Amino acid sequence: MTVPDVSAPEVAGDTKGLTVKVSELSKRFHSEQGVVCAAEGVSFSVQPGTFFTLLGPSGCGKSTTLRCVAGLERPDSGEIVVGDQLLFSSHKGVIVPPHKRGMGMVFQSYAVWPHMTVFENVAFPLKAGKRRFSSHQIREKVMETLFLVMLVGLEDRPAPHLSGGQQQRLALARALVHEPRVMLLDEPLSNLDAKLREQMRIELTELLYRLGITALYVTHDQIEALAMSQTIAVMKDGKIIEMGEPREIYSRPKSRFVADFMGATNFFKGKIVEGTHMGMGLVETPQGKIGCRLPGWANQGDKVAVCIRPESIQVHERPLNEDRNLFEAKVEVVTFLGEFNECQVLVGKMPVRIRLHPSIVLRRWENVFLFLPPEMCTVVMGD
């Protein structure tokens, strides 16, 4: 069997992806409990060839938003534009059906056809579409796509006989075979085990980047979003509450919800007692004074919460020569997690989580000193 030469696919510099623009999108469902607002005023723009993720807890509206872009749900209001094509507009009365939107989609459940072989699954979109292909063209396109997703040699295998990871690659191949310029992915890795999920997110991100395809991705997994995305939009109760680059969303969240949702964090409640100076200020808390970064909206006297990630806290055996950001603590719990030691310590009566290199061993009930680097302390709105 001759494998087509597809070792040098298009790269992002020659991107063929399209812009995706969603404006003021709203979708409501009627239930026995009343009207449920799944999406309300959702707006975002995805640049060509980039990876954009809708992130949030179950029921926040991220999958509904994706399904509206795909045409599987009809929004109540708003507008969806892909490239220069208007796909939906409540104001103009435009509704383009799903099969005419030209996008690829991969579902959480894979949705491969069990009565077909691997080859037949991938070939189906080419045979069922309006554009006619010869048998030779179909075989060539299918084999090129199977090569991209590393399934060459399995084309004659029945789809149910594939592993979970292989079925996910098959679902991806079926979505890629008609060369979409936009790919929609609805939690495609959530059914895989942890090790395979980590491997697949690297492969998937690299593949879409090399092909230059615009990706709109939905997940509830924070690590997945941070690892794969160029832009993350965090959703809650049907709305986007924060949007930005992964490092910005993780390190400098603007709201308490995002700070808490994006990973383990510690909150020190207090009041701003010194105003901004070069973006820095001072917050007085029951545990002590904390120098930290202040956002533009913060003013002296505001009740706020200072958040800091467990891995950013420094632990010392002896006190430092500091009059702020330094707290005496007592070790309460130490848990070895392989890559790091997760510890809970008490600052007064307040539990604080810290993460240390596994070579650093603390003993239960040991007294230590915590230093909170001011540049790693971020202020968010208080309760």
C-alpha cells in the first residue's frame, strides 16, 4: 500500500482558517421549572487559525453556544458570522442550515458509526456531500487524513474494535476529511483516561495548528484549556465573565469566581489601606498586611480579597526581615502527590494551601514562615 506524502501539511503561517464572530447570542429553553437561559448576550471573536476555548462548569452554556455556531440549536437572538458569511441573524432573519456551514465538528461521544469500518467512517462525508468525488479521489483523501491522525493500517478495522483514543482520532479524521476551515470540538477528550488525554491534547493542538484551522473548543477541564488555547473565555450562568490569554486568566484573574475555578488558590479577605503606586498597593487582612498588585478599578477603602496560588507561596524555617506578606504558620496536613507535596497549614485559624517541590519535606505540626511575593498576589472583588 502506498501512503500519500502528507508529511509537510500547511502551517499556521499560511493559515486557511476563518474568523468566527459571535455577537449578543442568546438562547433560552423552556422546562417544567420555567425558562432556562442557557446563553445570554454571548459575544466573542476568534481570529483565523487560532485556538479559542469556552471554559466553565457544567450548565454554564458553553456547549449550547457551540451548538448554536454549528447550527444544531437555533438562537433566540444575536448574530453569527464565519469569514464573510452571515450564518445567523435574528434581526435580518438569516438561518443557514448546519450542512451548509462548512464546519467540522467532533463530539464528546465520538459518534462513530459502529456498522462501518474506519475507512467507511471517514469516507462517508465525501460520499454524502453535494460535491462529487471519484473512488480514486475518495481513497486518496481518506488515506491522507488517516495519515494525519496516525490511523494508517487500520482502515479495514470495524470502528467498534478501536481503542478509545483511536475512536477519538477517527472522529477527528471524519471531521477533517472535507477540509473544513473551522473546527468545533465539544469536550472531545473527556472520555479518555488521564495519560491518553494528555497525549491527545498535544497531538490535537499541534495538528490543528499545522493545518491552520480555526478551532472553537469546549471543555470544563482547566488544565486542558490552559494547555491548548490561545484565548480562553470563562463562562458562568450563560455569560462570558472573563476572556484573555491563558497565562493572564490564571495569573491575573479579575473575579473571585475565575480565580477559584482556574485552580487551587488562597483568598485573604481585607481592605485596601494604601492606594496604587506603580500598580501596587497594601491590603490589611486579619492575618496581616499584604502588599499586592491592584487592578485599575481598586480604590483605597475597598473591601477585597487577595488571591495567591499555592505554588507561589514561599516557605521558610525562620522569619525574614519583612513587615508585610510574612506569616507564621503551623503545618496541619502533608500529602505526597508525586510531582509535588500538597500541604495545608494554619495561619491563625485560617487554612492555607501550599505546593512544594517533592524534595522539600515538612512535618506535621511543624512551625514555618510563609512569604507571599507581592507580584504574585492579585486583588479581586470581595464577597
